[in-house]
Amino acid sequence: MISSNFDIRDKLKAALGRRSKVRFQDEGWKPSAVLVPIYYQSGGNYIIFTRRTELVKYHKGEISFPGGGYSVEDGSLLNTALRESFEEIGLRPEDVEVLGELDDVPARTSNYVITPFVGSILPEYHFKLSDFETAEILKVPLQALLAAGCCQVVPSLDPLGPSAAPFVYTYQNHRITGATARILKQLLDMIVAL
């Protein structure tokens, strides 16, 4: 298990830069992107999640990363992730150090293919939540997500069939499931290997 007493940013950036990204390409899927914000504070690393409101079209009340659908005006999926992060939680693009990309993840219930970007932010960032999209921000310690028993495999939650493992992470009274859990699993596996 990774030690909690050092900032993983530089090692994670190097590891993301060395790997070959797996792209998901299938007709009919809509491109989207999310930002996985991480920061280091007081001897520990943290990951930022959001809880979606009940007002949004897809994934009401679910725990997710800030992000959304690609718009041609964005010009790139990275710009989509940064734009959506600003709209949802007030995280300005210039306040994010992009560390790299994880593998694409399909979200069958909304027919999106998600491109996840990992970004480092400063601790104690003053977020501004979108009343329509974001009900709450969760600052989850990396050590809690790596703790024994935090991640479980629940076969009844497998929306993509046997090829996609249905991971469920539990932190306090929150459950992280679906595409968000699959993105998180990728990131945590990479961090453990650092």
C-alpha cells in the first residue's frame, strides 16, 4: 500500500505519460470527459468527487467526477473536462495541472464514452457549486479508498456484462459505482504500482 506521507503528483504524472491509453471506439456512443481532481495536504492525498443533484438528466444523486458531454466548441476532450469542472464546481482551468489521461470508460445507461483526465489542484480550493448540477463536493482521502473492504465486487451491478467488473467503493455513507468506480479503480491500481 502506498505511503500517505508523500505527494504522488510527480510519480503519477510520469506513470500516466509512459502508458498507452486504451480508447473505446464504437458507433453511436457520445464522447464525454471528466476531471479527476487530486490534491495533497497535511501528509495525505485526496480525490475530489461530486454528488449530482436530482435535477440533472442522467445519474441523479450519484457520486461522480466533474465532467460532461463534448461540445464542438470545446475543441478537445480535455477542454470539455475543464469546462465542465468550471461549470459544475467553479474549478478554473488555469488552477489545474493536468497530469495525464486514463483509459476510456463506457457508461451504458447514458450511452457516453468517458475520457478521464487526472489533474492536480491546490488544497483548500474555494469551489463554487452549480445549483443545478452539483449537490455536494466530497474530499476523500486516498488512504480511505485503498483501505481493506472499501472496494467490493457486486455482480448484480454489472451493466456491461461479464467483461466489466462491477466495483463499488464505500466511503462514509456514500457509494461510488458504475463508470466512476471503474475510473477510480484504474487510478488506484496505477497509484498502488507507483
